[in-house]
Amino acid sequence: MRDFARVFEHTDLLVLPTLPVTARPLATIDEADLAPSRLTRFVGYHGLSAIALPCGLSPEGLPVSLQLVAPAFHEARLLRAGVAFQSATDFHRARPSTF
């Protein structure tokens, strides 16, 4: 937690992938597989705040996203950044072509 506190002394937000893989069709999801959450779990473990934003579609037509991470209790910062990102892009309007 101290390491993250030092990072956020000079950084407003971290921009990171949300998942280590692209989205998969719902029918192929294994609820017991924790691997897809390995890039997001640290947020809760370290008391940080995060938001995931759509940032496009995979070659298979499934959604992909990025996560913005901020210090604890900085949800307003995340929401402002999310609104700015969605105002500058149309990714949030994309619809998956595959289910």
C-alpha cells in the first residue's frame, strides 16, 4: 500500500488492461477460473479505486476494456476521466457482433 501511495504522489491515474485476454462468449466462461481477474484483484487488496471502460472490440467482435486505477476514495476523479474518455471516443456505443 505504501508503494501505491508513492506512485500516486506523482500520478493521477494508472491506465491498465482490465483482462489478460479478450472477452469470450458467455457459454465458454468458467466461473471457477480466477485467471481473468488477476489484473483487477490488486485494486481491492490495496484499497484502491478503479473503473473499467470499453475501448473497442476484439477481432472476434467481442468487447475489450481498460481500467483506470486511482487512490482510495478518488472515485470522482475516475468518473471525470471516464466521462472525458467516453466524450472523446465512441467505444461505449459499440455492440458485440458475437455472443
